[in-house]
Amino acid sequence: MPKVLVSDPIEQVGLDLLAQVAQVDVKIGLSEEELIKIIPEYDALMIRSGTKVTKDVIEAANQLKIIGRAGVGVDNVDVPAATRKGIIVVNSPEGNTIAAAEHTLAMMLSLARHIPDANAAVKAGQWDRKRFTGVEIYKKTLGIIGLGKIGSHVATVARAMGMKLLAYDPYLSTERAEQLGCRLVELDVLFAESDFITLHLPKTPETQHLINAKTIAKMKPTARIINCARGGIIDEVALVEALKSGRLAGAALDVFENEPLEADSPLRSLGMEAILTPHLGASTEEAQVNVAIDVAEQIRDVLLGLPARSAVNIPGLRPDVLEKLAPYMQLAETLGNLVGQLAGGRVESLEVRLQGELATNESQPIVIAALKGLLSPALRERVNYVNAGLEAKERGIRVVETRDESQRDYAGSLTLIAKSPSMTRSVSGALLSHNELRITSIDDFPISVAPTRYMLLTLHRDMPGIIGKIGTQLGSFNVNIASMQVGRKMVRGNAVMVISLDDPLPEGLLEEILKVPGIRDAYIVNL
Ligand SMILES: NC(=O)C1=CN([C@@H]2O[C@H](COP(=O)(O)OP(=O)(O)OC[C@H]3O[C@@H](n4cnc5c(N)ncnc54)[C@H](O)[C@@H]3O)[C@@H](O)[C@H]2O)C=CC1
Ligand SMILES: O=C(O)C(=O)COP(=O)(O)O
């Protein structure tokens, strides 16, 4: 049974789901050293934002197939290191959207009306109404930085509360922003005009300290800022300074540069102008059930050899697209493997020809599957859907894609042409009814063969007696033939023979076959 390590608190429903297919160990609060020590025995790791999956952890994770992040942000995972090692990283892109958006709105209203401090004062026996006079958000301008899933929901609710909306998101169309009632503006305009600014973008090297002393200087002194995205997007030193000096009216932070927030952080000494919560954006009952199920299902699927629907380091596919493409991905991988074995590993370019219905679909998963197959004779289990593209690029394999939507003999077919300066090898294949795989040509010789585990391929002259001789040779080595087919372009010209065998070819037999008059070349292929 595979083993899953759960190193952050995850809802029971997710653990129960995993327990159907794996041994589940829950170990919370591990140090990096402790994690490095135990990770080699695990096939999957399930985390939230608490566990830091560093390069060293990934290097030690020799059996790990998948890291499941029960939430959105994967900035606590070294994703490039995982990709290089062929480890799938998945998340739950939508499971906590509403929770994080509602927390943001609660933070905004709390800032406007000083609710946390007023509550604390009443509980401490006071009744001071004047000190807690607030501001309205109605008709105020809200600047949203990052108008993705969470930013969009914040926009929808804020608009309904009568706010004017500005947004900055360099990857978003003006139309989408307008649909949400937002005016898409440059950052400086957003800073200058907003009464409230809320951050909903990922933390990346580019967004690190996006809010700093310089950018704060562009904001209104009455502005209030909310960060329920990621710590580090705001320079905390500059923020504390601005709040203390009155350069900025308020800040509500759910996330911090270092988490847990240091006991002596200057943020903790601020007054009611600052509201701090301990990374609670995703902490609702509903969101935790959503993300636990979403990610546990993906871990289960990957452990069962199925694709994951929300992988961040392999192409994500909608389930309906995946359902249609999965058999073609299997075809692409088989053909890639075949052409890789025929080419013998010196491939400099791979042409991927998509024909018929295959040409009308997304091609990236097909290309990746073909590359995985192509590289698997050399890299074995080290290559997978995660790192096949990267491995091919590093080996200097150029990929050329061509499409032809016209349908010929099959609804969809695929041809792979592998080239090196000294040779060109090509294979084609298609799907029959019930998604059965068929190899339909090798080096342009037409055939129709189901791929099997052990195969023998010959290139030979089409002449009487040759098939019999090969059959006799195999028989003399006690190898049973499951099926045999010959493809030729013209009578007595060149031909290919594809023989499916029940057993692997014994040592020495290939040499004997190559001695048969008329045989130009012969290959053992294991699919
Ligand atoms: N506090 C919490 O507990 C939670 C925090 N989050 C965080 O919230 C953030 C947003 O999450 P989602 O809306 O789900 O992600 P999303 O991917 O749907 O949206 C992010 C948006 O940011 C935009 N963006 C990227 N770079 C940008 C830049 N330099 N400037 C402006 N916009 C930029 C993208 O185009 C995208 O529209 C993430 O950082 C996520 O980790 C998410 C859930 C809970
Ligand atoms: O989903 C996210 O990005 C979050 O920040 C939520 O983090 P958490 O799962 O609550 O540790």
C-alpha cells in the first residue's frame, strides 16, 4: 500500500478518502530536518501553508510522486525542484475562494469601524463611543490588485455595497474587468485614488515588496490597506513606519513575511490602525472540507496512476477534455516509446502530426505524452508527465507540431517523426472502437498492429521464404509468436514485419535473425 504523509491539519473527510487507497500518517509540526528524515518512505505529501517543502526536502524524497497543497498558494513548495524530480504538485484552486474573499471583506469593515478594538474595550469594561467613530465604505473607492478568483468575488460584493472599483492586473482583459464593474488602471492611478486597497495576487520575485515606502507615498494618507494574499508583498518595516507616522490610516493583515509572526514583531505593538489575524483566510468549515476533498481526490488518483485535474506543474485539463484526450495520450506515449526505440536515442527533433479530431483538440498533453514515451527508453521511470518537456528541452530536442483537421481512415490519428542528422524514423497510430490502440505505419509502411509488451520488427526485402525463415528461427529458440504482420509499399520492394511475441527475445536470437538473407535490419521493441 502506498504511504501518504499529512504534515498540516487537514479535515477528516480528506484523510478518510486517502485511507481507502493508502496508509495515512498524520504528523504535524515537523521541523525541516525531521521531514527530510522521514520523507524518503512516502509516496505522497499533503500540506497546507505550514509545511515548507524546500529543495532539500524534495532532494530527499526519493519515492514521492505528488505533493498536494490543500489550498491555493504553493509558494511554500519549491515547485521548480519538484518539477525537475518529476513530482506532481497539485492544489485546490477554488476550494477556499469564498472564504478568503469573505475574510477580506470582514477585514475591510473591521478597519472601517474598529470592530476588534471596540470589542476588546467593551470586554475590558469600557464604554467609549467617540474613540471608535469609523468611516463608511459606501461610495468609497476600492483598489483591487490582482483580479483573479478571490479579487473577483471581493469586487462583486464590494460593488453591491456601493463601492467604486479600480483594479490593477496586468494579465486581465479590460472586458473581464468591466464585467466585474472595475476600471482597469495603472498601479499609480490605483494608489492615488483608492480609499481602500486590497491585495489578491500571488507572491513572486516581482511582487515581493510591491507595497513599500515609495509606493505608500503615492497613496492617500486616509487610505487603508488589506493583505489577505501573501506576506512579503508588503514591506512590513515600511508599513509600520507609515502607520506610526500617520502616512497611512490603517492596515489589516492576515499574512506575514514570517509565519508564525515573531513574538516581538513591531506590528504587534500597533494600535487600532492595525488589525492582525493569524492566516485565517481559508479557515472556514466549508473551505476546509472543499480543499481536503479536492486535494485528497487528486492524490488518490495519482497514486492509482490516473491524471490530476489541478496540477500546477503539468498542463491542467478540464475533466471533459481529459476524458477525451486520455486514450490519445496513451497512444502518443506508446508511439513515442516506439519511435524512441527505433531511433536509438539520438533524436534532435520530433515532429508531432495531429490528424482529424486530434487536430481540433489541445495539443500540449499529447506532445508531452509523446516526449515522455520518446525519453522513457533512456530515462525509464525518471521521466514523467511533469518533467518530460524540461528533459527534452535540456537534451536539445526540438518539437515541431503540425495539424491536419481532415479525417482519413480514422477519426483521429497521430504520427511521430524523429530525426537526427543521420536518420529519420516515423510511426503512426490511431484509436479503434473502445479506444483500442493501433500502430498504423512504421517508416511509412502501412500496417495495423496492436502494441504489445514484446515485439520484433524487421526491415527486409519482400521476397518468398523470408517470413518462414524468421518463424523457424523463433521456434528454434522456443519463442511463441502471438501475431505477425507484414507491410509493404510495393510488391518485392522493401517491407516491414512486426511480430508480437509472448516472451522476451532470448539473447543471441537478434544476431541470428540479422543473418537471414534479405533482412536489412531488425529491432527488439518493448512497449
Ligand atoms: N489568506 C489566505 O488564507 C488565503 C490566501 N490566498 C492567496 O490569495 C491570492 C489570490 O488567490 P486567487 O484569487 O485564488 O488566485 P488567482 O490566480 O485566481 O488570482 C491571482 C490574480 O493575480 C494576478 N496577478 C499576477 N501577478 C500580478 C501582478 N504582478 N500584479 C497584479 N496582479 C497580478 C493574476 O493575473 C490573477 O488574476 C494568492 O496569493 C493566494 O495564495 C488564497 C486563499 C486563502
Ligand atoms: O490557500 C492559500 O493560499 C492559503 O493561504 C490558505 O492557507 P492555509 O491552508 O490556511 O494554511
